[in-house]
Amino acid sequence: MVPVRPGAERAPLRLLRALVLAGGADVIGAGSHVLGGGTVDLAALLVTLPALLALAWPLTGRERGWLAILGVQLVGQQVAHLLFGLGAPAAHPALPVDAWFYGHVTAAVVVATWLRCAERRTWAAARRAAAAVAAAWRRLLRPLDASGPEPAPAATPPAPVPPGPPRHPLRHVLVRRGPPLPA
């Protein structure tokens, strides 16, 4: 069995995660470019996706936080927008530059929040699956263990019973209720 670093992932899962990160930035960058008056064809999307994959791949080796995902989305959108602009520049009619800036930031925040939620759930499911597989593997290999059966857990002594209330908490108290006391 090949040892795997804790938190390291296999390449197919990394590729899927990188595709989701890059695809989100690619679609938002294309949408922004089209809203700005430019055109985006399928060839431009297919050329931009590998560039965004190269940007996202190094970040998919372990679970990332919201800020890292937001940064990838912001940078990825700008890279996509720039690459789309090389083919057919957008005119950005009727909207000031700050509106485009806030639009990109808003889209990146929404996508980063969505992706972080998915990231957290995916990693939690992967940890649960790994724990279940490890437990099943241990149960399967337990009969082959050469050290003998596991020792029974040590019996714990019963908890001490707290003493009851004193018969006469104070010397001057006269207790007249209750059953008669044996002499």
C-alpha cells in the first residue's frame, strides 16, 4: 500500500475540484464579458478553461477556506475576462467601471460562499467515508492478528454510594417524624 499524506487527495478528485473552481470563474467571466458588449464563443471558453485550471490546480490539494476560494474566483474572473477580451473586446456600455468592479466582487462572493459550503460538506463526507472504510478494514483484519484476542476491558468498580443524611445533623435538633428507631 502506498502511504498517502494526511489530507492529500487522489488526482481525479483534485481535477474535479479544480474544474468546479475554474468553471465558476470561466462562466462568470464570460457572462460579464457578454454583458459588457463582447462576444464569447465556444472556442474562447475552451481556451480559457485550461488557463483557469492551471490557476486552480495548486489550490485543490487540501481543504481551503473561504478567502482562498474568493481569491481564486476574483483572479480567475479577471483572467477569463482578459482572455475573452483578446478575441472580442467588450465595450462596457452605459455602466461605470466601479459597477463592473462591484459586479465581479459580488459574483465572486456568492460563488465563493457556495463553493466553500460544498467544500466543507465534501471534505466532511470524505472523512466519514475514510473512517468507515478504516473501521471495516480493521474488523476484517482482526481475526488475522497474531497477538491473540483483545483483552477484555477492565471492569470498573461501582461508583461509591454517597452516605445518607446524618441521623442528627445538629445536637440540639429533635427529630420527631418518621418511623421509630430501633433501640
